[in-house]
Amino acid sequence: MVRRMVKRRILITLISSENARKGYKFLFEGTLMNECKACPLSRICIGNLEKGRVYEVINIRRKKHRCKAFNIDLVVVEVKETEIEAAIHTSLAMEGAIITFKPVNCSNTSCNYYELCNPIGLKNGDKCKIIKIFKKLECPRKLPLTKVLISRYL
């Protein structure tokens, strides 16, 4: 069987020097700072990233900049969106399948699977590729759910 990997775009951005290490993951939440919008580096620093997505540092470059808004050193890094563990309806759980992600409609925040049913970094309607199937879940509501590793399909 030939496996096709999901090609994830590599993006250039700036992050604090203390977080500039391979494997570091972060949720981009946007910015509320007016200084950021006026900064000449904002196109690279925040302009390449999408609010609500989780990124992983895959390479660190040597170039550094000073952030005037936060008064910290920033490092140029290469990032990609991460693969995300999620719970999906078992009927959709087929390795390699392209699906339209729909979070499980459940508000039970004390459930062991709540974070899988409402994964950070994915949005309702995202096209995703199933990378790996882990196991069927024993949902307290008796929903037929399977834990998978998925990647947004761009």
C-alpha cells in the first residue's frame, strides 16, 4: 500500500527566543495590540498565521528581531500546522480518507474524551485527512466514536 503524506505548508513567523526550539507547539490566538498592526514585521510575525490553529516549530533560523510592543527578542522560525488527535464518528474512521470535520456535539466537560471531541486547532467544516486510527472510544453517551490522528487538508 502506498501512503501519501499530507503536504503541510511551511510558514515563516517570529516567536520569542525562549520558545524558539524544534518541536515547540503553540496555539495562535491573534493579537489585540495596536502596536502590532503598525509594526513593519507584522506581516511575517502574525500575518502568515491563522487564528485558532496550532503550529509546531520545525526549523529555527539565525535571524533575530526586537519586538517593540512586548520588549522581547524574537527569532525567525519555520512552522507547520500540527496533526491533531480527535474523536470522529466511527463510520468515517478510515485511514487516508478525506473528511469534513465536525466536532462531536457534547458539552460534558468532565468527560475523559471532551478534548478529543472538541480538539483545539480544528474548526467545524475543515477538510481533514485521517493519518492514523487509534481505537474506538467508550463514549458515556453511547456515541460510536473513534480516536484518530488527523491533519487539515489544504
